[in-house]
Amino acid sequence: MKQHPLCTDCEPPVTPLELPVPRAVKQEWAALETRRRFLGRSGKVLGWAALAGLFGDMGLRIYAEGADAKSPSPALNNALGLPHFAPKAKRAIYLFMSGGPPQMDLFDYKPNLAAQFNEDMPDSIRGNQQLTGMTSGQAHFPVAPSHWPFGQHGQTGTWVSSLLPYSARMVDDLTIIKTTNTDAINHEPAIMLMNTGNMNAGKPCLGAWLAYGLGSMNDNLPTFIVLQTKTNPKENNQPVSSRLWSSGFLSSEFAGVGLRSGADPVLYLADPAGVDHDVRRKMLDTVEEINRQTLAEVGDPETNARISQYEMAFRMQSSVPELIDLSKEPPSTWDLYGPEAKQPGTFAYNCLLARRMAERGVRFTQIYKRGWDVHDNVVGMLPVLCQETDHGAYALVTDLKRRGLLDDTLVIWAGEFGRTVYSQGGLSRDNYGRDHHPRCFTTWMAGGGVRPGITYGETDEYSYNVVKDPVHVRDFNATILHCLGIDHSKFSYKFQGLDQKLTTPVPANVVLGLLA
Amino acid sequence: MIAAHKLSVAIRSLRIRNLRAQWLWTLGLSVLFVLLPFVFRLDGRQHADWLQFLGRFHPSLVHLPIGMLVLLPFLEFGGTTRLGLREAAGFVLYLALATGVVTLVFGILLAYGSGVMGATVTRHMWGGIALLIELLVCVAARPAWISGQVQRVYPALLAASLLTLLWTGHQGGSLTYGSDYLTRFMPGPVKRFFPSASSASDAAYVGSVYMRSIHPILDAKCVVCHGASKEQGGLRLDFYDLLITGGKDGAVIAPRNPDHSLVLQRVTLSPTDKHFMPAEGRTPLTADEIAILRAWILADASPTATSIPGIATTAESTELPLQPVGDYSNLMNEIHQMQRSEGAKLVAVSATPSDGLILRTIDIASKFDDAELARFQRFAPFIVDAELGRTKVGDDCFDILSRFTNLRALHLEGTAVTGRALGKLSALSQLSYLNLSGTKVTSEALVPLKGMSNLRHVYLFDTPAQAASAATNSTLRSTQ
């Protein structure tokens, strides 16, 4: 066998049959390699391929598949037969609080904790839980009650921390879930699990699933857009990477399109100097022709994805400037969102963009806000974080509601996990820290499909364990899919021999108690 | 084998003795078969285990007589040229009869022992009995055919037996695999000839908690065995009245008393308990489903209640149940064309065609005017959601829209409509969502809409009407 010129290791290569493998296995390999077997199999494969081709081309397949749906012509629905049932929400906006907001400082009111200040949390509460390396060495787990007072708000009398004065105004529109829980205790696996239903990278995220399943409502904008909020360097920002909006094993055209958080959300959107729109069009047409030749030669579906992305980019040249042009927003917009919303990259600005995208038929918008990872100095940082996000979230929900968009838009607010009631590091009257906590954390939804004005689930008096009505991440995602008309258990994609789903492998349930 | 042989010998000797005696025997045995079901009356109760133990061999045993009966016409046909086959045919007929009798007895033991009942069970049983009687008559009529005295009777009888066999076998298959076993994966064009039977005796309860939450649970988890085709324990759960009536063990629902309701007791037993339901390894009810059932029973198990107090899952919904829009399959080609064209699209609300269509204009909103809208008139009754926001439609659109009789949601935000002709919408009884944000609609223009009881979501943000309604606190300015 010829050595590769770059290979410096001059030992003769080893053939598989020389490997230290049991003789029986080698014989099996040898048997697999006979010419008779090869020819026999090839013949069968050709036969089956021909048969499949015949049936496929005769168009029997769509009738066979559609027969189940009692549809006179199943092809009217998208090829997947989605939505499975009439959806309440046509689109969703996901406000992702990366880092893990402390639930007991925001929504999960635990008045009895004040009396237990600095007392050790009973071991029975923690059980045999494996903690993160950041607090597993702590000798004590002193209870740190929330530094801020809570008040009752809305007609529902929901308790909300004084840190969230704006959210407090809209509690009657929110579906607050106190018992969201996850399997992972560290950021990366937890944020992957939250977004893709799996701790390991490589699976499609919620937005990609929706783009794949429900398709676009607007030909000129991406189906799934990701907005990142400018980071505040004082905060403890955990990385947020594009694999969170990746399409995984789905075609890459379903991946989220990230808009930059600066003034220029899409780089090189304008035609370069000296290149007018017609020249650009001509260039794209030629590129497409070449790509189509490649597709014909190679047959890789990714080439198709590339072609459609070029076209999308071209259309975005006109649609995005219109999208981000806020000059025609009425004064009432700025009254609602506040002056911060005029600065590109702020959370409020992104919320305003999300509303504009909802109006323009973007199926799924995800806004990332980093910095919630308050391991120390909760008292110093939490007010900053709340001030950055509270106003925008309230403005978004309120704006959608007054414009009649909340009826068919689902808004979701969630982080990847919660935080511990016990203090990480030193606890004083003035300050404390909180470690990651997967067993319960508070999230909320609002709008199409969910029941407004309720608080779902109960946690124990340390906000540590779920006492009633747990909502696992998979149930959370199954419920979101349900609001968009998708039965999560039937929504799958065949990959690597499995019917891959957003909510597998452990069975998930739609949380009926959250539904309108 | 021995029994069959004895029988054949017995019948042979009978034939030699007296033809009349043979017919009497045939009649006597027939009467015996017909009486069997009256002796072992299927009352929906389970009986001794050994009955079921034997009975469970029925499904495998049944293939013996089936195989032989199917073989029979071939033997008889072959017998016209080869005498040996004809002789064999006689033997096979006796054997088929004998095994058939055993099968029938085992079948009745199975049904009687396991307490199963229902229309399909009854049909299957009488089919089996009819088949055996036909076979008996075949046996009696065959000698005359062999001897050439009577030409047509025996072949006709044999053909009738085979048809009966086919029908009875189908009933049995439906019992084992479910009645839609053959049709479920049938290609669409063929399937049209097999309309699925559906009953609507619960139609009066549309929109109730029972129909929204309870019926779907029972339908998914229980009706396979407690439904029209199979009434295990004499219990049917597919309609409210039958659910309340209960089965042979009495009522299964004790209103206001979930703990004494048999249906709840059975689904909450340990899965290893022999009384646990759903039986035979079918999917158990989820905790949520059990909670819903419990809440519903606690609240008097009413078929009409539209809300159950204190339970989030079944709380009052302000939404109307979706009205089916009817069949638009003959317009499919045009709809496809509309979808493919660059302009406005018709999109299905869901995989169920009768949920209707969405008229989506977002890609050409700046060019979509009243004339464009008029092109969609022929699809009018099937459009349930018209997304006309930021289009160029004007006040004339209401003339066209008034024909969209099934319209549920109408988006007119950011259009030039003034609401002058808004009253034309009052013909739309299903309309529940109307978005007029950012238009020039005044509160006077809204007056004609006051009578529309289903119209619950009207959005007037950024309109002259908004300010006015804020002042008068009009009920029409609604939110959620």
C-alpha cells in the first residue's frame, strides 16, 4: 500500500484482517466480502430502488400518507401534515434569560425564609443531590432570603418582587410556571437541553423545529430570527453560541438567522459601491446556476439550502432595512418601550424589533439576554439585570396585546435553570450569591394558547424542590409545540435510525393546566 | 381427528339408513347451534377462568376449518376429472364441519368467559353459527349432487358458505385488530368507497367540558374495548349516556364521588393488578388525564357544563368551538394554483381540511387591493382567517368579506378602511376576532357591530375610536 507523502511514520500499514480480533469475527468479515454476496445484494438493491422509484413517481405515496388525515387532498397542508390541529398561536417570541435568573428573588415568593436568615438549609431538602464544583465544597448552606420585598399585583393578586415593577403590571396576562425543572446543573448542557431538548450539541433547537414543521409566513424574512442583546461587561456573561439556534440534523435553512446587536444588524446588506441591484441579481442568478449544476451532480440537500439562503439574503436586502427602520413608529411606542429602545442592541430595542417581526410574519424570534449568572453580588447585579429586561418584556407583551397580536403570538420568558436558596460564598445582611439550581425555576408564557393570569405549580418553602405539578423542560417544550398546533409525539424527523423529536427520549406531556 | 371420523362415519351410516333421518339430524343439530347462545347468554360478566383458558384457543383453532373450507371448492373442481380428489373432498367437508363445531364452542366459551359483548361480537357469533348450519346442509345435500340427482344446490350452498366464512372472518378480524385495521392504511382514492361510520348522539354537548376534555380521553384510551364493536363487561364509554348507564357491574361513574367511581378506581390501581385498566398492556392514562376525570366527576359529571370550578385545565373557555367549513375538495386545483402563485396564498389552518383556510397576503401586502380580494370570493365560505393587515384594501372590501360566511378572524390593521361599511360584517356569525388597529375607524362606525355576540376580540389601537371608547369605557374595546 502506498504511503501518503506527508506521513512520517514509515511502518507498513495494518490491514483490518491483521487486527487483534477474534477469528470468528474475521471470518464473518471475509464472508461479507465475497463477490457472490456483493453481486447478489447489488441486484436486490437495484430491484428495490426501481420499485421504490416506481411507486414514488406514481404519486401513490402522498395518497397513502394522506389517507390517515381524512384529507381530500393532503398536499394542501405542508408536506408534513402540520399543524396537526388548529393552532392558537401562529408564531412565538422567546425571551431567553441566559445564566439562570434567581427565581426566589423575582417570582417565587418565600416569605418564611426571612426568619431563617443564615440558618443552614436542612440536608433533607438537598437530599443526595450532586452540587456544582462551585459550592460542593461549602461546609454550610446558609439560607439567603431575598433582599427585596414582594407585593401582590393585578386582579390575580400575584406576588412579584419589587425588582420587576413593569412585569408586576402585566401579571394578569402571564402564565407563571414556578415548577419548571431541568436535568442539567451547568450552563452549557442546561441551555442546550432547554433549546434543543438534549444536553449534547447537534440536535435542532425549538426554532429550527418550528421552521421545519410550520414553514415561513413571509417569503422576504427568515422564518427564525435570533437577536442578541448587547452584553454588559459588569455582568457575569456566559457564552451564547450559534449552536443554540442550530438546525442540527435538519436542513440548515431552518437554522436561526442571527441579527447582530449593533446598529447594523446584517453586515454588508447594502450593495457595495459600484455594484447596483441588477448586477447583484445577475451575479446571484449565475451562482444559482452553478449551484444547481452541483446539486445535479452531487445531490447534497445542503446545496439546496445554500441556494435558498442566497435568495433569502437577496430579499433581506430590502426587507431588513424596512424592518429596522423605526422612524415611523408612533410616539406611543416610545412611551411604552422607553427611550432605551432607541439604542440598537438593548433588550428593549430587541423587544420592539420582535414585535415588528411578529407583524411581518416571522414565525419564531428568540432574544438572548446574557448575564443572569449571579454567583456573587446578587444585591449589586440583580437590580441592573432587572432594570435592563423588565421594561422591555412588559412593553413587548403589552404592545402585542393592544395591537391584537397577543391572540396568536406566544411569548415565552425562561432561563436554563434557577438558582439556589442557599448562599454561595459569604452571606451578609447586605449581599449574597446564588449557585445554579436545576430542580425548580420560574418561567412564564403569555398569549396564544396559554391561560392568562395563573401561577402554575408549587415549590417547597426553600424554593428548592417541586411540591406540586412539575413541568420538566420536555413538558415545557411539548406545551409550546401544542400552542402552535403541533402534537410533539408525532412531530419527528428520521435521523440515524431514530424518529428524532424535540421532546425525546423520555416521554413528555403537554401541560394541560397551562392551556387556555 | 377421531371425533371427525366418528362423525363422518355416523353421518355416512345415517345416509345409508334413511334420507329423512339425515335431514332430521341436520335440523336437530342446527337447532342445537342456534340454542347455544341462549344457553351461554353473553351478559358482559366474566365467568370461570377455565372457560376463558379454553376459549383463548379459539383464534388459533379457527384457522383449521377456514383452511379446509377454502380448500374444498378446489377439491370438488379437481374431483370432476380425478375421482380421488372427490373422495377427499367429502372427508375434508366432514372434517371442516367437525373442527368448526369445536371452534364454535371455544368461541362461545371465549366470549362467555371473558365477558365481552357488542355488535361485532354478536355478528361474529351468528356468522359462525350460520356457517356451521350451512355446512350441515352441505353435508346433507352433497350425496344428491355426487349421484347427479340434484345439480345446482350443493355448489350454491358451498358458495354461500364461503361468503359467510368471509364475512364472519372479517368480523372476527375486526374484533382482534380493530375495525379500521384494513382501511387505516388504504390509499386515499380507494378509501373513499369505505365511508367511516360516525354517530353523533353526543352532538348536543358540543363545547362542554365533557366533549372537550373527557370524551377525548375515553376515546383514546378506553373505547377500543368499551365501544360499539367490543363491549367488554357490557360497558360502553363512547357516548355520554352509555358512560353514565355503566356496565354489568353497575354504574361506573358516581357523580360528586370520584373515589366510588369504578372508572377511576380501575385506572388508578397498580398496573400489575389484574383489574387495572386499560387492560392487556394498552397505554395507561396519564396523571393529567386522571386528574381531569377526577375533577369532572367531582363536579357532578355533567355532560353540558362548560366549566369546572377550581380546575385550571377545564376552566371556562371564551373561545368558540371551531365550526367545520365544509368540503372544498373540488376546488383543490385552484387552491393549489393560488398557493403556488407569487401573490396571496391560501394556507390550510391545520391537517384537518374542515378547519378551513387562511388567506395570507403578507408577501404582496402593498399590492393587494379590493380587486385582488375579489379573486378569492369563490373560496369565501372556506376562509376562516383573512390576514389583510397593511394591504391596500378599502371600504369596498366589506362587500366581499360579507360573503366569507365562516370567517373567524379578520385582520385589517393598518389599512385604509374607515369603517363606513363595517355593518356588513354583521352577517358573519362566526367572526370572533377583528383587528382595526391603525385605521381611521371611529366609534360611530362600530355601532352596527354591537349585536355580534361572538365578536369578542376587537382591536382599535391607534384609531379615532380608541380615544372615544376609552372615554366611554365601551365594552366593544376588548382585550383578552
